[in-house]
Amino acid sequence: MSLDLARWQFALTSINHFLFVPVTIGLAFLTALLQTAWYRRGTPDYLRLTRFFGTLLVINVAVGVVTGLVQEFEFGMNWSAYSRLVGDIFGAPLAMEGLIAFFLESTFLGLWIFGWDRLSRRVHLLTIWAVAVGTVLSAAFIMAANSWMQHPVGYAMNRAGRPQLNDIWAVLTNPVFLWGYLHVLLASLVTAAGVMLAVSAWQLRRRGREIFAFSLRLSLIVLVPAIILAIFVGSELGVIEARYQPMKIAAAEAQWTTCQPCSFSLFQIGGGNNDHTPIQIIKIPHLLSLLATNSWNGKVVGLNPLQAQYAAKYGPGYYVPNVFIQYWSMRVMAYAAGLIVLLGLWGLWLMRRKRTPRSRWFLFAATWAVILPFVMNTAGWLLTESGRQPWIVQGIQLTRNGVSPSVSTTDLVISMLAFGVIYTAIGILDAALMLRYSRREIAEAPVPAGPDSRVPSMLY
């Protein structure tokens, strides 16, 4: 009971936090692009858009920081056995994230917010790019730590039976990290571009503000290549995971027996850990082989033989993850990505014909499609983290052995209820602020004549 509650609590805080992380990473980059366009061309509308979307960035960063702080304490409170065993390794990237990336991001974000009338245009532009670099570095260190849990490298077991870091370079070049990190960055661009597209479409549809035609075009130009690359990188990440975490890939297709070649089903009826023969609908031949091995006739080992291999290697136990979550997380992620591709291509086609700002149907669809990147990201997170179970660190520690023995069920219930209330309130507050500031009239922006003169402060 305590194990399940600890897992649910960490899932609650992690999923909530991951709603804000991709927006921060991607929107910092897009805001920097807008400010660069203003710096190079001096067009007042570009400055207005920079300030407009910069406000949304600041709101998201503030809420994201609050939701992320809790996770740092959960490692020591709910998962102390895990922290004692692998803290020497897992804690190193987290420490680097706090000391390098977070301070870089927060310091320069403060300079960007309060430096409009104090810094030259050139220096002020550098501050927003420093913020963007900080968000990218932050994601790198976090992903390095998480990828080590998926595929532990660069360590040796000491006499006490604890893994000890002996090669930080191996951790930072972990193939799971390299592909997973690139996937996160691309997904962040997709998410932020989706937010910018939705806001711009709403402004054009409801207020007819032509200034947002530029931000709409920018979002489409970023969105389409980012989502196509994200799909490609995600496919390559699947090959890496099939190599190091074959259970994860087999569970994503509910493949209980070994197959060669292997098909991929679009839907299924039934399924799960207690149903090994679900009714699979519309099976695409060879697709699973391609996704898992990059080979037309590639072999995928099934869950049953993998269970036998793991039991022989690690001892008695059940090593199959939640198949229902794996199967549908994979498909929800893929289908959401497919819809984003179609929306983006539709928008580019209209943009080529110079009809995007006047297409009411596209603007309506683009406004509501903002939910798709968040659905895609959450499904991807579930696919990655649930697929590692029952391991908290693949091959080293089971999740049930990582929980804190001193934390009672009552403690977990009370804290989980408290977190549920707090995170719900924070989510409502963030949604209210984002909606309010994304629907407001865009402010006029006084622009000085000189290329390096300061810009007067304005209220956000």
C-alpha cells in the first residue's frame, strides 16, 4: 500500500511539473527569436510580440519552479532507500542542474524582466538567449539523471554493494540520454509552437489583430519540422530502448510471444497483464520490427520469454510492466503527434496561399489543438517511466526496495491529498493567468531610435 501511494504521489507531482517544462524550454527559444527579429529589423510589432509572449513565458516559469521543487524533497522523504543506494550518481546531475542551469536561467530571466530600461538592446537580447540556454541545460542534466535510471552506465559496485560513479563521460554520452534528450527538446518546441499558434489563432479569429499573423507564421515554421523530427527521433529512441529495455517495447505492443517479423496494431480490444490474447484491429505488417530494430524483418522478443530470462538472471519475481498503460500510451502519443502533423501541414498550405489569417476553420482548429502537445508529452512520459517498472533503476534496484521504510501509509495519504489540492489550485491559477494574458489587447511598444538605446519599461 505504501509503495503504491508513494508511486502515485510522485506521478502526480511529476506529471503536473512536466506540463510546464516543455512550454518553458520552447517558449524561451521562440521569445528569443521574436526579440532577435526586432533587434535586427527594428519593427515595433516584433517588440510588441516579444513582450506579449514573454509575459506568458514568465508566468509559466514561475508556476513551473513551484511545481518542481516538491520533487527534490520527495527523493529524500518517500524514496530514501533509493537515494541512499544511488544518490552518489543520481545526485551529481541534479546538483549540476541546480548550480549551473537553474541559476543561469533564473538570473538572466530577472535581468530580462527588469532590464528593459537599464540595458542596451544588444545586451538585453543576450539575456533572453541566456535564459533559453539555461532551460536547455536544465533539461540536459535532468535527462542525464533519468536516463541513467533507464540504462545505468559509468559505474562500478563497491564493497558495500552500492553503485559508485567512475565515468561521468559515460553518463553524459549514454545513448538513452542522447536520443531521449533530443526527443524532449523537439517535443518542447512542438509544445511552445502549439501554444503560440493557439494564442495567435484566437487573437486573429476573435480580435482580428493582424499583428499576430507574424507569430502564427513563426509558430507554423517551427512546429512542422519539429514534430516531424520528433517522430523520427522517437522512432530511433525506440530502437535504443529495445536494445536496453526490451520489456518496454514488447509491452508497448502487448507482444507476449517472440515474433519475426512483427506487426503493429492500431487498436485492440481487451489486453493487459491478465489478457494475453487481445483482439488486435488493423495490424500494419512489419511496422513493429521497424520501430524496434530498424529492420524490415527484425525480431522482437516477447514478454513471456523475457519474463523467464529476467527471473533466471535477477531471481524470482514478476518483471512485466503495466501492459495496458504501455500499449495505450504508445498509441495516444503517436496519434496526437499525427494530428499535430496534419494541422501543421494544413497551416503551411494555407500560409503558402496567403489565406491563413482568414481561414476561420483553421483558426478554430488551431486554437483547440493546443491540448494535443500536452497529451502527447504526458503519454510519452507514461510510456517511458511506466515501462521501466518494476525497476526504479534498471537491473540494480526494484521500485519496491527504493521506498522509505519510515514513511507510514497515513503520512502518504495526508501528503498526497495536500499535494492534490495544492497542485489543482496551482493548475487553475496558471490556466487563469495564461488565458487572461493571452486574450488581452496587445500593448503598444515605444521604440527608441538608436540600435543600442534602451527600451522604456512597460507593465506586463
